[in-house]
Amino acid sequence: MRGRRVRVASLCALVVLGGLVAFLLSRPVDQGAIQVNSPLLGTRAPALTATTLKDGRVSLASLRGRVVVLSFMASWCASCGTEAPELATYAWHVHTTNTPATILGVVFNDADAAVAAFANHYGLTFPLLTDPGGTMANDFAVASPPVTIVLGPTGRVAAVLQGPVTSRQLVAVTDRTLREAA
């Protein structure tokens, strides 16, 4: 009798495990963010000077000649947690290859301390810009994170990406933007 219960329990466990495997295999592979055909494309980015979480200052004008990646993020955003390691990888790629690009995080409707803890958890070393009142989000028509805006070397919007980006996507967009600017 005991042996039969063990066999039935084992069979049930295998069925459940098989169902879980089938479910996981049927899910679509994450392809990264979706490139949006935004009315911002080709327009000049607004003149922007912002304070970083570490009390520094950043202005977009001082970054002319470089590709600028603006990543709108929040600690409460689950997709931002998915995206964060990819942003860290991209930042490392830019640093190690001397690519003329800069990545900036923009705090979206979140407490600075929460985003600082989020950045620390994911190892984000790039500057995080505060956005009191959501001025930058409004200027770039960002309704909810994650959204990534890529500016070309002349300060014009080159790409708008909705959803969690991958480092591979950012490298491709950066390379394309630099080629088009040459």
C-alpha cells in the first residue's frame, strides 16, 4: 500500500513538473524593448541641466558629440529590474570600448533613496538624474518606465525604446546612430 502511494505521488510530481516545463517553453523569448515611431524622432532634445543623486550636475549641451542614452527608471517598476543588469552591461561596454556614448538614468516618479538602493543593488554606476515634478518625463513624453531615449551626437532624438532594453539593442542603436552621424 505504501509503495503504491509513493508511485502515485511521484507520478503526480512528474506531471506537474512536465506541465511547468511545457509552460516555460511556450513563453515567448524576451526580445527586448520595442522601438517606437515617436513624433520626437529627429527633433532636438530640450535644453536640460539636471542634478544627479550624488549632487552633481549634468547638462545635455556638455555631452554634444556623444550619443546620450536616457533611461527613465523607477525602483517600483518590475521591468526596470529586468532591464537594470542590461544597462550595467551596456555602461561597461561603453567604458571598455571607449565608445563616444554616455548613459544617464532618469528617476521617474520615485524617491531618490529608493532609486539609489535600486542602483546599488544592480551595480549601476552611471549618473542618475533627479526629475522633481516630472519635467524631463514630460519633455520626453514618458508616461511610464521603462523608456529609453537615445540622442545622437547633435542632440537630436535618434531612437525611442519602450520596455526593458537589452545591452545588445543599445549597442546596435548606438552604432547605428554614430554611423548615421558620420
